[in-house]
Amino acid sequence: MKQSRMLKLLMVVVSSLVASAAFAVVIIAPMAPPAPRPEVMPPARAGFVWDPGHWNWVAGHYVWVEGHWLAVRPGHRWVPGHWAHVGAQWRWIDGRWTV
């Protein structure tokens, strides 16, 4: 009986994780983003990596998002997000940690 409840709980957790992954936001813009704004990177902080500022597409226009610190993931390297030209549009590729 106890195993059956544990199995049901595990199924609920897994299905909710799969469902949340299915709703990833894709940002598409009809025009190229402006040139990045000049941004002075603050002095290095132990245990953190700087994620530079970038343009975000919101409600039909670009909005600047300032750079910020991210906690380091040991054994990983941060690859900042960027805009990619796809056909006649521009698509935002999220930043990610790589091994």
C-alpha cells in the first residue's frame, strides 16, 4: 500500500516537471535589437559570474535588462544569452550553463 502511494507521488512530481518544461517561453522579435549599451562590469566577486546586460523584447519594443551576478555552478561555464537572426525575425537564445 505504501509503495503505491509513493509511486503515485513520484508520477505527479515527474509529470509536473515535464509540464513545466513544455511551457518554455520563446521570444521572437521582428527586427534586430539595438547595439548593446555600454556597461561597466563591476569588480569580480568570488563565487559569482557576471551575466552582461541585453535587450529584451517586451510588448512590441526592446527594453534594456541590466547585467547581474549569477552564483557559480562548480564545473560549469556560463554562456550568456544572445539574439539569433532566424529568417526575417530575431529569436532570443537564453543564457545557459555548460560543462
